[in-house]
Amino acid sequence: MAVAKPIRAVALASIFLVIYLVFQLFHRPLPLQGPRVVYSGMKTDPNLEETHEPAPAGQLWRPDDYAADNPNSPRINATILSLVRNEELDGMIQSMKDLERTWNHKFNYPWTFFNDLPFTDEFKQRTRAETKAQCNYELIPKEHWAVPSWINDDLFRESAKMLEEQDIQYGNLASYHQMCRWNSGLFYHHPALQDVRYYWRVEPKVHFFCDVDYDVFRYMQDHNKTYGFTINLYDDPKSIPTLWPETLKFIEAHPEYVKDATVSARAWLEDQEMRPEHNEKANGYSTCHFWSNFEIADMQFWRSRAYEDYFNHLDRAGGFFYERWGDAPVHSIALGLFEDASRIHWYAFSLQFTGPDQSAGTFANDWRVFSLWCRFRDIGYQHIPYFNCPNSVKCHGCSKGLFTDGEDFLFKEDCRPNWFKFVGMG
């Protein structure tokens, strides 16, 4: 029996309505469409632009003659570095599988694992099975890991309790404070790294998504880069209220270490426009920092007199234990003050900004004008809950432009726009 036209129309409308409601329920917009569009001034996320290698092919070291057993390989003094516990073995294996698959099976740089306790035979056997490269298993000296003698135990316990009451993540764990201190200023003093210059930090339970077909360490060396990052975030200001005031005390005593503002990233550190409440609670620090669970760096910077004096000043101030100063803000502040910003490298890009005057590449309110085109966006990375996802045919399992797959409030934690605003894309 034929159905009347009005009934057919209602039925079709109902179907379309159901499809629309389902779409609205399950569809998640691209990260770019979140709160940071208005917040940051970015017209488009640079990771949505097509990705290429960071330099012309003739300027990159390809995986020729990099066999693990080749003593004359082009490998330089560099290592993949991991601070990891025995009980994190499964997560470490996951990270190794990803980095070996995407990069290191071609270049065979050694893995160096650090622990404050001896590694088990199982840890050694399973990690060696994941790579043809050399694996080194190192014990952290007790004097590098122990709480230093000038820290008051009673005050430390009371401070840890206060951090817990403020919901500061890991603030009540002594081992976390010890880890942050070691990563900030002690790891590069380990005898196993005495002759090593560059390192790529890798933590358990991270992912790498993109095939990288050139020697990243050689790129850092050939292009005079000090530090490479993928993710740039805001920190919790409640965890570092005196870090910036102590930094100001230090640079007042040592102005000779501070780079001129025209070449440094100091404005990125002191910005108070994008998240003024952070600057206020951190007493003058924007809290922007490089998320250091991924970092590729030149240890000559950490071993410099400027950084060593800075770390020792902070160490004596006690904030690694009385507060929760992390290696990420400590590294970032030092780089922002004591290093030329052109030597700090973001592993991802090619971007257009639109300022208030709607002209690409120009900014109102004294935003710095910079070159918009760079080439080093090819390392896809995830550490829960954040991503660096380039748009490249070499990337798999990572949605281009994705910043987080978590809750919407996480979008405002992205500090890359601040970096682009004050420093650029180099």
C-alpha cells in the first residue's frame, strides 16, 4: 500500500534529524576549533599544514653505514636516555618499539637506562631484545638521588602535605621531587655520559608516529641547535610560586649570563596577557615551558657555567622539595634567559598567523614579526594526554593537528601560540 506524501516527508525529516543528533553527539571538532582559536589568535594549527623534512635532502644524514656493528659509522656522541624503574618495563618496551620502528632501527644509537636501584635481569633481557643498538644500564649515585643535607625534613613533610591539599600532582611523593631535581641538574654529571654530548629523552608509555629518515642528532649538530621540543604547555602556578622570584635574584646577581631580550625568549617567560592569572600566581612567570618528557638536547648547555650556577642557586633555595619545581620549567627558564632563541627548535611547522589587522604575519600589541616558513615538524609524539601530530604521509596512527583527545579544558594548556608570538617558528 502506498504511503502518503506527507507521511513520507515526516519520515525523511525524522531520519535526517536522528542522523544530525547522532553526529552532534559523537562528532568531536578538530582541536583548532576549541577555545584556543579566540584565545591564541592562531588562524590554523601549523600541524595541519603539509609536513616536510627540516632541510634539503643534501643536508641530512641518511641511514647509510649506520649498522650497529660498524665502528666507523657516522654516529656522533649521542644516546637515547631513559630514567625508568624496573616495574615500568612494559611501558618502556612500548616506547622502545615505537622509536625503534620509526627511527632508531635505521641509525642504531645506544640506549642508556638510569635507575636509582639495580636493573633486573628481566629488564635487561627484554630491552635488549627490542634493539640491535647497544644498551647501557646505569645506577644513579646515591649522592645524586638522596635528599640533600640542607633540606629540613620536617619542613619537607609539611610542604608535601600542603601540596597534596592543593591537589598538586605528585607533590606528596618524595621520589617525584628527587626525580625532578636529578633531571634538572644532575643527570649530565653521571660518569656514563661523560663523553656524550647529545641525548634524546624517552619515557615509558609514550608513542612515536612518524617515520624519520635522517640522523636527528646530526641535524642538531650541523644546524647549531641546543634544544628541541614538541609540546609547549602552561605549568600549574601553585607548584612553583617562588621559582621566578628566585630566578630574578639569580640574574640580578649574574646579569652577564642573560641574553639580550632581542635574541632571547624572555618575553615568552614573562607574558601576562594570555593567562594573566598564571603570571600573577607564579609571581611574574607565565609558566610556559617545554614539556621535557620529550627533549633532544645538547648537554654542553647544561654543563655551561651559566646553567650550573643557576641550578646550584635553585638547589640551595630548596624549591625542588618545599615546592614542586620540575625539570621542565627549570630547563625552559634557563633556555629562555641564557640561550639564543634561534637555537631552540620546535619539531613541527609551516604556519600562518592572523593578527587583529587581518594581515598574515603581522601582529598588533607589539607582536614580533617573523618568518613563517620552517621545516622540522616531522616527529609525531604522544605523552598522555597531549599530542604533536604533523600532517605527513610518513605519519600513521595520529590525527593531523591533534593536540589532545582529552577534555576541552586541556586546550587552554597549549602554550605554543605564545612561543610563536614572541619567538617564531625556528
